[in-house]
Amino acid sequence: MQPDKNPQKIKNLFDEISTYYDKMNNLISLGTHYIVKYLAIKELDIKPRTITLDLCCGTGDFSRIISKLYPRTKVIGIDFSSEMLKLAKLKNKNGVFMQSDCTNLPFKNGEIDYITMGFGLRNIRDRQKAISEIYRVLTEDGKFLQLDFGYHNKISKIFNIIVPIFAKLCNTNPEHYSYLLNSKETFPEPDELIKEFEIQGFKLVKKCDFLFGAISAQIMQK
């Protein structure tokens, strides 16, 4: 069954989980999520004097890693949740953050050199519109990095076991993380996603799998 991805509902959900979002990520991933994000972003090889847009920036992990790895790119973080953005700004004191919708980006055609999205595309109801917008605002030969849950394999199933346990230990709303598991299971596997990107005009540069494919990154080029 497909999860309800009504934009207002998703915004409310992430506003509500913002206070324990990072703590749960650390527990669920057994501390590996930051390493995976770092390795995926390093593969992007961002050039100096460029603009990088971090979509669905959440609490700002991607934005912080990009700024550390590539201090000569201008990073702009965008998220739908105002509460997530407050935390992102605390992590990135000099960062630029905006509240906006990934299906209607406030940028001109061909204005952005690189776009990253970590664990965000899965939560967007109109995925094709978001991909289309990403393609539109990228420069010619601009690159897009998408990182999220990958193949629905045995390693991936471990998340289905540990998430409810940690959610209960942290006294979180069980509905929030039942949505997480449902969205993970119904999200296309990497090869299917690559086809969706290619239909929009993207070309595959590289696919990187982590944790035996349970997490996967795709680097696409306009």
C-alpha cells in the first residue's frame, strides 16, 4: 500500500519529528549514516566557484558535508519543513537556507551547477515533477546526486526490525516510523530510479551502493 504523501501531511510529519530526527538516524543506521553521506558526496567531485543546491536538506547534514569537502562552492539548502530548517541553520552557522517546494523551485533555467538530495525524493508525492524541476534548473552538464534506501534485500529488511524497536525506546510517535518503513518498501529500487531519471533526459554517471546495497546513490548528469 502506497503511503500518503500529501505535501501538507509530509510537512507536518517532519516538523513533528525534527527534535529527535538526528538521534533516530544515528540509532537506526548504527552511526553509519554520516559516513555514507560523506562518501556519496565525495563521489560528486564538486568544482570551485559553483553553486550547489541541497534539496530536502533536513537538519543540514548534506549541506555541512558539502561545505567541508568543497569550501569554494556556494551551498543553498532547501526544505519544506520550517522546523528542520531551524536545526540546519544551527549546524551551518554561515549557511544559506530557504523554505521551498522541490516541485516548484525558485530558480531560473540552468542556474545551478550541482544538486544533491539525501533521503528526500522518497517523500515527494509528484516524484516526476521534482525530477523535471531538478533537470530544469541544472546547468548544461550539471550533476544530480540522489541518495536513499536502495535494494529491498535482506540487509534492508534489518531496518524493518530495528526501526520499531528504537522508535519505542525513544518514545516517538509510532505512526511516524511506520510511514518511514512503508515509504522505504514502496520506493523504487536504484535501477528503476535510474530509468526514471533517464526518461527526464539525465545520463547515468555512476551508481554507488553502500551497506551491501541497502543504501544506494545515483549520480546523474544533464
